[in-house]
Amino acid sequence: MRAWEKNIRQVVPYTPGEQPKVTDVIKLNTNENPYPPAPAVREALQNMDASALRLYPDPRADALVEVIARYYGISAEQVFVGVGSDDVLGMSFLTFFNSDKPILFPDITYSFYDVWADLFRIPYETPALDENFCICARDYDKENGGVIFPNPNAPTGEAVELSFIEDVLSHNQDVIVIVDEAYVDFGTSSALPLIEKYENLLVVQTFSKSRALAGLRIGYAMGNKRLIQALNHVKYAYNSYTMNTPSIVLGVKAIEDKEYFEDITARIIATREYAKEEFRKLGFMFGDSKANFLFVTHPRYTAEEIFEYLKTKKIYVRHFNRGRIKNYLRVTIGTKEQMEAVFAALKTMIGSEETRTN
Ligand code: PMP
């Protein structure tokens, strides 16, 4: 090792899902929305004036912050925007988790949390989900430097009730509690109403899933204005221009088209419930996901076998090859037609035998 290498920060990076270069695949591996963004977004993109890009963007992204605030009936001072919720969450770890005590998050959860904790040298503990992959509220009663969990959880899709979140909050009044609501729009109650009651609660959401804009990179946090101010201070200490001009303009259009958002979300929920039936008929086991994906396992075929087989049929799903979840696959809910293709492929692999016995 060279002397200068000793001073290089060593990190184990997060591994994002594969983005295949070919387009003739059914891509159900990164929880993207199978539908295009709202028509108003497409129209605004076509009419965009490239000369506007000569100027720096609005560092406060006021137009976007204001439209989000109005949509949720809160004030602009209660909203922080970032480059996808990954940016917002990373910034939140840096801003709020500064204690010597460990932060707490589930052992099976979004696999970026431990990466940020390591990057920012934040100690952490990961209480185990129970055998049904449920979070146990009592695991979060102990002294800690902060709490974060997704609702619904990823990659399990299991959601908790608001009473559970209040329970965790009531035992954690002296630290920041972050609820990562990346998948909340697919059928879970948001903890947003609780921000008025709990000044230490931060709710984080994204345009990547329910608003079909993963490529635009917009995420946002909502909470007490002092939390938002603290996030802004850290942001301005790092990079003032996180939100680019097209993201601000197109993000506003996306929020404004509520009807389209509600339509595609309802369609994904309906397809998810159809997919549950079909997976069940084929002998798969899974929890009651409230997200835009299902986390499935089969008693007779390994996740790896199914993953590889589907890939030969040009169907990409996600396999996290580790620990308790190595025999599970996370399958994003696509269009009805895409899911029909998945089940046609699985039927040839798993056979009709399961269908008869179920
Ligand atoms: N939170 C969870 C639980 C996720 O699964 C994801 C998607 N990888 C994110 C946050 C980040 O999504 P984005 O940065 O696209 O908003």
C-alpha cells in the first residue's frame, strides 16, 4: 500500500439494481413505474427552452418546494427537496445522526442505510425483523442516536399502521425519527399528519415510484421547520445547486397532475393484487405487500434458479443474495401485460402441477 492510500476513505458502496443496456426486456428489478410520466411533464419537456440552462438553477428550488407544500397543505418552510430521496436521506443522515449512540434500523431494510452510516461514521444497530418480516416496536425503545425505517418496508413491502409510528415516536422524543415513505402511495397511510404533533419526525418521499419519474431524480422531506432549516444549512455547506432547472420545471408539472397520478397508482395496486393471486396459484409464499413490488419465495425452487430462468426469458427481477432473504425475489409490479408474461414464464418453469394442488 502506498503512503497516500492510507488516507483514502474506504467505503463499501451500495449496489444499485442492474440497468440493462438493451430495451427488449421486462424490467421488474428496480421498482420503477411501468407507466410514462404525466402528459403535462412530457409536454413541458418538449417545450423546454435550452437557453434557460445557461443560468444556474434557483438554489432554493422555490417553485417545486411551494407546489409540494400546497399539495400536502403544509408551509414551504416544512419542505426540503433533493436529488431523489437517496440524496434527501443521505443528507438527513449527515444532518440528524450525530450522536455517539447507535442509530436503529431493521436488519432487513433498504440496503443504503448501512452504507450511509458507514460513510458518515455513524454507529448503528439493526434489530431483527420477526419471522413474518414485521418490525417490532419494542426493539426501538432503547437509548439510541436516531431511528429510521421505511413504511412500507423494503424489500418486504410490509407496512405498519400510524399507531405503530406514534408508538415508536412516543418512545423516541429525544432523537430524530425518519419514516422513509418511498412506496407510501401504493396503499399505506402517510405519517405526514404527525409532523404537527411530533417536531422530531421527518417524512421522506420521492417522485421516482408513484410519479413515474425515477430518471428525473426528485425526493423531498417534510417536517418541522427547524428540521428543514437544519437540512438546508447542511445542503448549503455542501452543494447549493442540487436541483437542476429541468427537474424543478418538470417536477412542478408532475405534482399538478393529481388525476393522472391517482389513475396510474390505482392501476398498479390492482395489478399487484392480481399478481398476488397468480403467485399464490404457483405455490409462491409472500407477505401482504403494500408497495409496488412483491417479495416472494418458493418452497421447491431456489430464488437463484427462478432469477436465472426469468433472465433467460428477458425478465429482470431483483435477488439480494444475502442472509435470511437469499431465497426471496423482489418483483416490481409492471403493467398487467408484463405480469402476464411473468406468469406465463413461471408456469412453464414450475408447471401446472402447483396450479392443480392449490
Ligand atoms: N427509499 C427506499 C426504501 C427505496 O427503495 C428507494 C429506491 N431505491 C429509495 C429510498 C430511493 O429512491 P430515489 O432516490 O429514487 O428517490
